[in-house]
Amino acid sequence: MSAKIAILGRPNVGKSTLFNRLVGRKLALVDDQPGVTRDRREGDGRLADLTFRLFDTAGLDAAPRGSLEDRMSAQSEMAIADADLCLFVIDARAGVTPVDREFAAKLRRHGKPVIVLANKSEGRAGEGGVLDAYSLGLGDPIAISAEHGEGMDALYEALIPYVKGEEKPEDEDEEEEAADRPLKLAIIGQPNAGKSTLVNTLLGSERLLTGPEAGITRDAIAIDWSWHGKPITLWDTAGIRRKSRVTGKVEKLAVADGLRAIRFADAVIVLIDASLEVERQDLTLADLAAQEGRAVILALSKWDMVDDKQKRLKDVKDDIAAILPEIRGVAIVPVSAHQEKGIDRLMEAVFAAVEKWNTRISTGQLNRWLETMLERNPPPAPSGRRIKIRYVTQVNARPPTFSLFGNQLEHLPESYVRYLMNGIRESFDLWGTPLRFNRRGSRNPFDRGKR
């Protein structure tokens, strides 16, 4: 018999969007206004090789006894009673609300297994809500975006103990399983950097319109593709100029479309025209991709037109080290789309960057590393106040995100945070990958037995 899973949470946190994604069809109505879902909806859910019976419920909400909202909540209570596992969804952008806390307590009283999902976590806006979700006392939260399909790999791992996978013939290996999760790869750059020409070379066909005129591409074009059997959704974007130079409604819409592609990509190739001097805008685009937390790769296009290749490569590396320390050590790959050179090296660099971007480091390893770093260089004591770092843990990947726990961490200088960042890059080979460090209070979120 399939495991029964209920999706629960307050109104408008994205429960129906998650339901539709897991059942693979738009069975549930989705709208921005809260309370669209009223009755419990059921469907056969699937995530890779896991299959289960899924319940979409009305939003849990406090309401007068006997009212429509109260009866809707009663339906949700029945779903909890029938379920083998509850997916408790919160809105990461809004953070944990009093209503979330009230219904977390209700779920604890039911005694059913619970997985906390911090939805709407795409980009950086939801990071605080993901960390706040630890305070619900229901285990480690999983950051997802039901709308964009992010975090489904982590949800899959969490579901395995509760849901039995389908039996497969031996010849159906992990490559087939990965076919459902293509790498989302965006190519960005200034107008006329050669983005569409590079995409055509990657695809092996004239799929996109190209020419000497700048600004031919307007929409962010998504193309399904595979490289050596690895599935990829490839985005070619419009050229992004400095904001002060962007004129006209069409160009503004095209730039906005390109920026959305960056936010929802896994990896971003920043294409720089190597036949020209590196401009500030090129570095700004690389910084934008890093700030969004994407895996970043720099590609130097039109390499066949460069005379002093060694000098140009050195200049780019020096600019990155000086201006963008956050992605120091990023892969820089010269390519010539017209001559079809450097293409395999570029894609190898993409998958290597994504592997680092997905890195997870055990808490034990991190705290042994932290002990060494503290012994080598203890935190300063500004204004005579002692700063004590007690604990570090990785709270997320994609990009690797770490939380420091201790006393007086709000006074920890940025220079010391950079010291820790560089140390973690060196110790765990995370050069070129954006990292995130959060500073939290002294409570250990993993030590649930102590209050």
C-alpha cells in the first residue's frame, strides 16, 4: 500500500503549487488570494522512483467554531489523522508566524512524522525564514521552491525512510533517474558578446538567430539539451547593459527576463568578449550571478581574435581576484564558438562548478575545522567584549550556506568572517563557489533535548 502524505500549512504558503508539482498535473487551483483550496484533494504523487498518495488540504487557520474556515480546518485535521507523514509548509519569505507556531504545536500533539518545508526559498529572500524554521522544533527544514522545482532532491532524500521506491530492472541506473532533474544553465553577458553563437555551437545547429548587430536576442530562450547524456535546460538571454544605458520598454522587459533566468538557474555562464577590454559591466554581471548564489563560470568568447592570449587571461584573473573576492578561483575558460574550440572544457567546468555548489560537509568535519581556525586566530574582542564561536553547521547547499552559533556574534568583524570563508574554501576546495555565512545566537538547533 502506498504511503499517505498530507500537505499542511496556513493559507497561501504554496501547498497547492507543491501538490500540483508532485502529482505532475495542475489538479489544484492556484491563486495569490488565500483560501482557494477548501476540500481535501487527493492524487497519486511521484518524486523520481518514489510513489505515494498525496492529500492537498485547506490552510490551517484559527477561525470561529462552526464557520466555513473552521470546517475547512477540520478537513485538514482529518487529513493529519489519515496520513502516514505530514509535509508542513511555511512561507520562507514571510518567516515563521504565530499561526505557524500554533499549528506546529498541533502537529506535535498528533505524534505523526513531520517534514518542514520552507517554500518560496528561491534567491536570497527566503534565507532568514529557512533558519527561523529550526525554531519550530520539528527537525531540520528543507528549503524548496514548489513553483520552480528547487529543493526536490533534498525532499526526495527526506521521503526515502517513509516511502518505498519502485523496483527497477538492474539496467535502469541513476542516469535515467537524473533525467527528471535537468541542470538549469543560463548564459548571460553584454550585447554582442556571442551568447547565441555559443548556444548554437553547443547545440550543433542554428537554433538561434545570430548576427553582427547587438541586441538580436530579446527573450530568455529556454532549450532542452543534453551533454554526454546529462540533461540540461539551456537559457540564452538578452544582452544586459548598464542600467543607465537601458532604454525603451522592450529592452527593459528583455533585461528583466534575463535577470529572472539568473535567479532560477543552477549555474550561470558569464560570457565576456575577449576581443575587447574587460569592462566593469562584465564584472558586475559575474557579481550579480554570485550574489544570487548561482554556480558561476566565466567564458572568454572570440578567443580566436585575441593576439596576446596569456596576457589577456592574466588580466581577467587579476580583475576577478581584486574586484570579486567572493568567487576567487572561479573557472575561466577561453572559447571560440566559430572554431568550436574550448566547448568541452567549458562544459566540464560547468559540471565541476555545480558539484562544488552542491557540496555538503558534515557537522563533525566543520567543527573540527572550526577548532583549528579558532586556535590559529581567535576572534577579536571589540570594546573588551569577548566573542565566542561555539558551533558551526551547514544549513543548506546550492550554494553552501553555514550558520555560526555563539555569543556576541553580531559584533564579529567582517574581516574575521572573510577569514573563516577563505579557510573553508581552502580546507574543503570550494574556490570559485559563492558561500553564505549566517550568525546566530548561542542556542544549538540540533540539540533539541536542551531548552
